[in-house]
Amino acid sequence: MRADDRLSRVFAALADQTRREILAQLSQGSASVGEVASRFDMSAPAVSQHLKVLERAGLITRTVQAQWRTLSMRAEPLDEASAWMEEQRRTWNLHLDALDEHLGSMKKDISNPQDSKETKP
Amino acid sequence: MRADDRLSRVFAALADQTRREILAQLSQGSASVGEVASRFDMSAPAVSQHLKVLERAGLITRTVQAQWRTLSMRAEPLDEASAWMEEQRRTWNLHLDALDEHLGSMKKDISNPQDSKETKP
DNA sequence: TTTACATTTAAGCAATCACCTAATTAAGGA
DNA sequence: TCCTTAATTAGGTGATTGCTTAAATGTAAA
């Protein structure tokens, strides 16, 4: 799968309050579908669909034991998503630093100001 | 706004490849709507809508200058989203550590094994 | 003042989403 | 074997999404 698609699926999966609550529950330990569903005021099929979204994003796995499915969290997709966000923030901070330096040099040379191409937000 | 809603908006905004590319571009410095739109094979209104989604998520701001809007990235929502993900991973790792310890003590006491309530994924 | 440019609003459309109820599958226990 | 429990699939609905084209807005430049 393309990294783009993976990221899109992970972010989309996390863009829903119910699914975030499910993941938060599973981060404390594995659980059955029933144990997850009982915490929500929602039909079982609705929860089942949320689980499918989380599973397709790679955020949970199911292991079948008799008629119970044990749900477990997987952290790897979080790493990838987190890394993407961190990268953007890093780049943005680098940019801000460069901008500060530029503004600093302008201040030193205040008698001959030049246009700055960009303004600090 | 509720933190839930904020998180949902940020994650939803990031769940689209086009919007992630826009944010990646703006992380390198501010730009006008036209400068952003020119990089996509998509109508101007479509880009405008993507920008609105990013703006509502707090990920960009617009400053109006004549007929040009200067778009700038905002990192704060990324921090909140990143923190949420980090928290889940932290909890999950704590859980795994506790599990490892439990399995370790079982190994020591191999002659009298007890059921483990959960299995490692 | 007219014209051109940058961008947004309006309106419409097909696809997807988040739910629902009803029906189905699959395993365990009486 | 029949019944119960656990969970999923099927099918339907209203809301939202991501795009489109056409029209509107607001500013600058001729």
C-alpha cells in the first residue's frame, strides 16, 4: 500500500471520537468486541464497523478464539502518523528560525531596510 | 470548542492527501492561495474548500492583503494531535511492559503455571 | 471607469460515512 | 439436537465529502 493511503487511513480512523475512545481503551489492554461495545450507546453493528475502520488502518488486530475475537492495539501506524506531523512541525520551526534571523539582521541594518518576502504569521 | 471536536477536525483535515501536501508546502513558508493551487490539478474552488477545512482545524491562518490572501501554517493543533497519539502509545507500552514482567515471573515459576488473562498480540 | 485578476460563494452530483434494523454465521452448553 | 451467545453481513437512510461549473466579490491597473 502507498504510504499516502496508509496515512490517510490512519488519520481518517482517528478523526472519529468513538474510534479514539476504542483505541484508548485497547491501549490499556486487549479486549473482546463485547467489552468494547458495552461502553457505547450504539448498536453492535455500528461498533463492528468502527472496528473494521481501525483494523483497515492497521491500528488494531483481531485474534479469533472460539466465538470471541480478542482485539489488540497496534502502535506502528501511530508512529508513522506521528513522524509525519513531527516532520511538518520541524520544517516550520526551521523556517521560523531562519525568519527570525533575517528580521534580526534587518534590525541591525535599520537605516537601509529591504523588503522581506514573507511576514511572520 | 471541545477538545474532542478539535482533535476530530485536525485528524479529519490530515486524512486527505491534498491537504497534507498543502500543509507540507506551507511548512516551508507562507504562500498565496494561487501559489498553493497552481501545484494541483484541480479547480480553484476545490483548493479553496481544502483550505477552509485546514483553517477550521486551526492548521492554517489567512491574512488578507489586497486581493491576495497569505496562508500560514499553525503548529499548535499538530501538538495536540501528536500528544494524543503519544499518550496512547505510552499507555500501550506500559501495558506491554507489565505483560512481559508477568510472563517473566511465569517462566520462573514454570512448574506451577497459571492462566494469563491476556495474550501478547 | 472599465477591465483584468485573485479568490470565494452557490449549486449540484456521485461517493462515502455513521448510523439503524433484520437476518445470518458460528461456536458452546443444556 | 436445540438454544443461547458473540459477532458479522446485508440493506437502507440522511448527512457529509470532494469535486465540478457558473456566478459573485473585491482590488489593482489601464
